[in-house]
Amino acid sequence: MVVKERRGRRRYVLFSAEPPFRDRAEAIEHVNSVFRGLRPPHVIEAGGHLIVRCSPEDRSAVVAELSASRPGLLPLRTSGTLRKLRSFL
């Protein structure tokens, strides 16, 4: 059995945050407040850029909700690996 079959595939979405988050805690608080009552995506990095992990099925909803939640939060790129997103920075 392949690991992806057990845990499922993941997507990493890179957002540009303007103004930047002070720290990861502020970013997590913001994401949790947007997805209150639902399973929020996992915040990987924060600051001038925000990287969140979600399932491929939830990607479009995550992008739409986070983009609408804060004016300076713009989606830049989506990838299946963190390495590719970090190389974009």
C-alpha cells in the first residue's frame, strides 16, 4: 500500500500576505477564525507569505475563503510539494 493511499494527497497553497502576519500564531488565529466550526487547513509558514496545507478537494474553497477574509491575502501558487513552493520564493 502506498502512503498517499492511507493519508490522502495534500496540496500546499502559497499566499502573499500584505500587510504580513507578525508571526505564525497570528496566522493560525486568522485561519482558524475564517474556518470556525470546520476543519481548518494546516498553516505551514507565515510572515510575508502564508503556506497552508489542505486536501485537493478543499483547495478551491480554502483559496476563496482566505482571499475574501483579508484584502491583502492573495493566492500565488498551488503545489503538491513544499519544496517546489519554497523554490518559488
